[in-house]
Amino acid sequence: MMIFSSLRLRLLAGAGLAILVALGLAGLGLGLIFERHIEHREMRSLEDKADELLAGLRIDQAGKPVIDNFPSDNRFNRPAGGLYWQVATPKGSLHSPSLWDQSLGQTAGTPSDGWATRRLAGPFGHGLLVIERLVRPDPSNRPVLVQLATDDDALLQARREFGVELVGSLAMLWVVLVIAAYVQVKLGLRPLLRVRDEIDRLRRNPNARLSTGHAREIQPLINAINGLADARTTDLARARSRAADLAHSLKTPLAALSAQSRRAREAGASDAADGLDRAIAAAGAALEAELGRARSAIARDAHRGASAPVLETVEGVVSVLERTEAGERIVFDIDIASGLEAPVAAADLAEILGALIENAVRHARRRVRISGEIASRQIMLCISDDGSGLPDAQALIAVTRGTRLDETGPGHGFGLAIARDHVVATDGTLEMGVGVLGGLEVRVGWASGTGREPHTSG
Amino acid sequence: MRLLVVEDDPDVGDDLLRALGEAGFVVELATEGDDAWFRGDTEDYAAVILDLGLPRLDGLSVLRRWRSAGRDFPVLVLTARSDWTEKVEGIEAGADDYLAKPFAMPEVIARVRALLRRAAGHSSAQIRIGRLTLDTVRMSVLIDDRMIRVSPLEYRFLEFLGHHPGKASAAHLIAEHLYGVADSDDTNAIEALVTRLRRKIGPDIIETRRGLGYILAGTA
């Protein structure tokens, strides 16, 4: 029954069956109407002939019927001609020559005030359509039963031909109506295709929502899906925020543990203190990794439609690094036009640039150069230093989370990996190579569709 | 030297107190924001170690209040958060250095000593040359009495020129002063430093004497 898992096929099969039943009933009805129409026409024709017969009918002295003028239709005179008449009284009867040696059957209860119709098996193996009536040509005599009949072969033939044509027509009509039903189903389901496309967009971008303006019948479904997406976004944000808050809240207890470790060491328990320090370092690294993941996940959701000023962000990061032990010796050469904006949230741009510039400071000898421009419809930021650079293999390791190239430097050693995660989460690119100052150059780029171009050079 | 440690966690606070005491400092501990603000506002400290997550009044607010009241002692900020946005906020609020938790105690002591070293060693509080004023205590620069935020390296560059009035200083001499030893590449770093400084303090304060070096305007 897999075929009926398709809504379209279900609707089409239902429509096809319903149309078939309706056309079948209509065919039966039309057949009956046609048959009655033919019978009425034959009856009127027989009544006309009966009037001709009655005009020449009289009763003789013996009480037997007499016909002075026979009806003019030749079929009455030809044996088995297809048209028959018979008049009968209790004293005797007369019939048309077409009946030859046969007679028409009689029944009780024949009306005297109008023609009655009935079918009966007639002579020569044919069925007959009979009209009959009691008439009283002479009020003093007993009534005469007058019967006229016509062979029903022509009726049956007409009904058969009509039936064949009717079935053909109804079959064609069924095909046309099924095609119309297919078109209707297709058009009727089209709004669901739009819903499918929009849900697909929602899957790719959790901040997107299904549009309004759908058919009234679908709108409750749209509202329910949008409500579900809102709830999911809220839950995710809450979960990520809780993870980040938990990670942050664990840092002070870790610092307190570090204090306990120092006391243990002073009390002579160096082995215990060493173990404690290793555990603290591992927990700290795990927290940083978790925080990085939480920030990247938030960046993935938050960057769409956002933009951040590049120059102000770089200046802010540099103002922090200039005060660190490694950064206070470094000359920061910043070449970024004021007004240049990157298509990411300000906090994410700060995390990316912070990690990259801090890494450059760690490896620089004297200078770190930070430049930004729009080239080939891309916003490209370059961070280069005058250090010894990174060989290709080390560069690959450096962007893998959890590895650390410079064990002696400050920070947690996740700089390039954190930056890479953020850049990927915000649909950007990150490349590394040899820079103009001879050391490592990291190039970060985003499509410039949503960023603002600079208005002046700076 | 007298230090103020502002930390609400008793273990971390006690540890800082003990380690800094062993390093030769006289240390006081404040555990709440408003108490810290009051002490910093009324007492003289050589430096302050300030946790940002404090009860009653958060650390950034305390720092902003101190700076707006003219309290210019160096401040080392401690925080559980390590976001760059918050680091920048901390520096813009007036912090001199920033350390994320969990930290190693020797690093705290080294940072405090570096802060004290920067702020010390000047007999004269100010050097005034034309429109430029160098505040040797706060290591800050004023142009027409307007505070300009410069890095320690940039400050040391200006201070070097300020101590050599009327004489152009060659780039390699400046590099030797700033870095101890210097090679030919360092003159490029000095050029980049001058370019960045001119953006901050204006193009006319530092003059270039072709073939000779750099000199502060108004001292020739």
C-alpha cells in the first residue's frame, strides 16, 4: 500500500472512483429516461392508430365487434408485420391480419377511462408493447376491450444503440474529469510545495521563518511551524547560554582550586599539588573548548543580517593587546578604511580578530600588520606578522582545535582554531600563507553582499 | 608597596593576599564592589587587582567611577569571562591589563610588577613640548590638554623624543632604545609606529628630518 502514501495519488484515486460512480448512476438514469421517452412516443403513435381503429368500431346484433374501416398502416395487414390490434367482447373478437392465427393476451382490470400500457410476450417470439382500454361504442351493450401492440424489437435496438453511445460518451467524460481532477489536485497541492521550500530554508537558516500569506487552510500549519521554530531557537539559545554561563561560572572555582594547590604545595604535598594542577589545566582547556563551541554556535545563528565596523573592532582589540607583555613591544600597522563593515555580529568579529591578532602578536618580532579591503566582491581582512611564519604542516595543525603550537606563550593556544570555527560558522573563509612582512599571514574573507563599503580611506 | 585586591571568592582572595604578600607587597582585600570603590576613592594604592564579577557593584562600574574621579593607579582586571568584547570594554573603562581566570599566581605577580614598573621612575610628573604633554605618571599623552590613548610602546617613543629636544633621532637609535637591540628591519617598524602615532595625535606633532630622523615639533 506504499502507493497510497502519496496524498496526490489518494486524492486522484478517490476522485476517479467518485466520478466513475457518479457517471455510472448518471448513465443508468439517462438510459431509463431514454427508454421512457421512446415508450411514450410509441404509445402516442399507437393511440393515434387506436383513434383510427375506434372510428370504425361498432357492435353487431349478436354482440360481436365489427370494424368498418381498418387502420391504414400496412403493417397491420402483413403477417407478423410488427403492428397489431385486437378488439374483443364476450361474444367474439376481431384482430388485425398481422396477428395471423395468434391473439393478444388479455388481463383483468383494464381501465375504461384511458389507455393502459403493459409489456407482454407476443406472437412470433417477440416482446410487445401493448396499450389497451375498455370502450363502449353503444351504451346499451357491454364494453369492448381494444388492444393495440407494437413489436419492441425497434425499442430494444434503439436502447442498445443509445446505451453504446452513452457508455462511450461517459467514458470520455470520465477521462476528461479525471484529468481535470489531476490538474485540480496539482494546483491544490502547490501551496504545500511552497511550504516545503520554506521549511527547507528554515532548516538551513534557523532564524528564517515561514512567510505569511499562505492559503487560509494552511495558515494554521504555518503558524504552528513558526511557533515550533521560535521555541526551538529559544531553547537552543537558552541551552548555549547555560553552557557558556556554566563554563564561566566554573572558572572562579578553578582559580580557587589553584589556590588550594598552592597551599598543598607549601604544606609539602607537592605530588598532590602537581596532580591538582594537571586537573585544573585539563578542566581549563575543556572549558575554553566548550566556550569556543558555544560562541561559534551563537555566531552561526547571529551573523545573518548583522554587520560590524572593522576598524573600530581592530582598534579595540589592539588597545587590549598593546597592554599585554607580548603586545607592548609590537607596532600595530593598521590599514583599514573607516566605514568598512564585515557581515558578522560585532562580538563575533571581535572574537575572530582577537584570536588572530593575539596569535600574530605571539609570533611577531616587531610588527603586526592588519589590513582590510573589498576585492572581487569579498571583504578581505589580512593579519600578518614579521615572525618566522608557519610551515604548511604546522599551519594545518594550528587550525585544528585542541592543538597548541606555542606552549610558552600566553593564552590557551586555540587562537587559530577558534578563529577558524567562528569564520566557518559565519559563512566566511580562512586561508594562511606568507605575508608581506615575511611571517604568517591569515586572510579572512566574507562575501560582501551584506557588509557596508567604506566611505573614506583611512 | 600597597596593593588593593578586590575579589569576592574567599579562596582566590586569600591566595592572592598570601602570594602577593610573599612577593613583598602590602595587600588589602575588599570583597564587595561598593567597599572597593570607597577604598580606592579614599586611599592611595600603588596598584589594584580588580575582579569584575562582584556583589553589590560590578567591577567595571567601580573602575569607571575611579577613573572619572581622577583615580589613576594602575588596575589589573581579573575575570571569569574571556570574551574579546569584554576585554575591550575593560580597557576602555580604564583598565591597564587584563587576566582571565583561572590564572597562574606567578603570572599575576609578573603583571603587577610590570604595571608598577611602567608607572614608576619619573621624578617629573609632566613633560610639555608645544601642544604635546606627556604625563609620565599615568603614561598618557595630551594634545592641547585633550587625552589621547596611546600604547606603552608609542608612549616610550614620544618620551624618547621628548628627552631629546632640538635634535633629530635616527630610527635605528630609537629602535635600540625601544627594543634593546635593533637591526635594519626595525627601522621599518619605527616608520609604521610613526604612521600610527600620527593618526592618533595628528600629523604635525612628529616631524621627519630627511636623512636624520624624527623630532618633536616646536623643539628645533
